Amino acid sequence: MVTILFHETVFGPIHSRRLGTSLGINLMPNDGKICSFDCLYCEAGYNAQGKGQAGISSREEVKTKLEEKLSAMRIAGEKLDVITFSGNGEPTLHPDFEGVVDDVIALRGKYFPDVKISVLSNSTMIWKKSVANALMKVDNNILKLDSAIESTMRLVNRPANPDFNIENLIEQLKQFSGQCVIQTMMLRGSHEGRTIDNTTPQETEALLNAYTEIKPAEVMLYSLDRPTPEVKLQKVGRDELEQIAARFREKGIKVQVN
Ligand code: SF4
């Protein structure tokens, strides 16, 4: 199984094709993965690998490690575009996610006031008031919606909560009143004999309807970039992503292809 874990709470900076020079914050364990999804394409591998032994860093630990790093980067005159919450699972599962976000905003103000703060989230915790509050405070609230068709979402994202469903999710995504970016992974292939393809007319129509309801500031379309735990997945090429994006743009959706 493919497993690429981040072994630090604050990692990088790395160059992100989507976000620029990015300093990462991993709120999940440094030696395992915790996520409320178990996506077939997860670069961190399947949840079955386990949570590891290290546990989740406390708010104080995150603050201390980030301050050390930002201070050192400023002294060294290093460039930074963005601080990004991502890592070994879903950052909004951290029990004090809003407190961590408040600390990161304060430290950004102290060391790199022009830098943006991004959160890459799978959208499963946005029902929680403190998580939604925190996401409204960051510059780039990037939320996952890979398919607006229930069976495809279940097949690709494999939510841990059996009650998680697309209809509720779309309602919850509307609460941001456009202050969000929807990120959609386009892919095709198969898993355990079931075909996956979220580029079909039926899928893109459902996505378009969802985007129209959610009214995000922007949609980010992307495809596979690294090896995936399910090996029978295929990348959707850039030309095809652009063709899909053009259909969404025709309907007034702002779309970025990565
Ligand atoms: S939501 Fe992200 S971290 Fe979680 S399984 Fe999917 S790709 Fe991996």
C-alpha cells in the first residue's frame, strides 16, 4: 500500500502547484493517519494503516512549533506565500481546531502579515459551529466535493459516518455564502470491480447543480498527481480538465484547473 506521511507538525516549506510556496501544518499524528474519509486516492494511504503512537499535537505544541519555524524563516529572509493546514488526515478533526486557527492567524500577523492561510478540508466537520467559524476566518477555505452523486461519493471518499450524505453536505456548504473554494478531484478507474468516472455528463451535471447552489468563490479541478492506494485509478489529463472547466464556466462558475 502507498503511504506517504508527513512526520512533522510543521513541515516544508514545499512548492504546491495550487498554492505556491507553502508551509504545512499537520494537525493529525506524525506517525499515522486519522481521517473521516478514506479516499481511494489518498496520498497518505488508507486509514487501515492505523493512527500510529504519537497522538494529536496539542494547541500549545502547534503554536510553539509554528512560531519557531516562522521566526527562523523570517531571520533567514525566506519567501513564503501560504500557511496550509493539510497533512496526515482531516485537520478539522482536531478537538481545538478553532483555537489553533486563532493562534496561526496571530503568528502570521507577527511574522509574515502578507501570507495567506489555507485549510484543505474534506467538508465532513463543517456541521460543527466552531469548525465553520474557524473556516470563515482563513483566507482560503478549501472544501472537498468530488461528486454530487451519493453512490460515487461513497465509492470514492468512503465516509466513516454512515449518515454523511450529499444532500446535507450541500446544505452545509451553503452556510459559507460563497466564502469557500470547492475542490473536486476528477478521476476514473475501478475499485473492487465497480467502475469510477466522475467526468461523465451525469456526474458533471450533478456537480454543476451543486456548485450553482453552493455559489463558491471558485472551483478547483484537479486530478491524480502521485501514486494512489487503489492502483486502478487513472489521471484525467489537463486538456480534458479544461474542457470540463469550460462547461462550468459557461454557466458562470469561476474555475481554476490545477
Ligand atoms: S479526505 Fe484527504 S486525507 Fe482524508 S482520506 Fe481523503 S484524501 Fe486522504
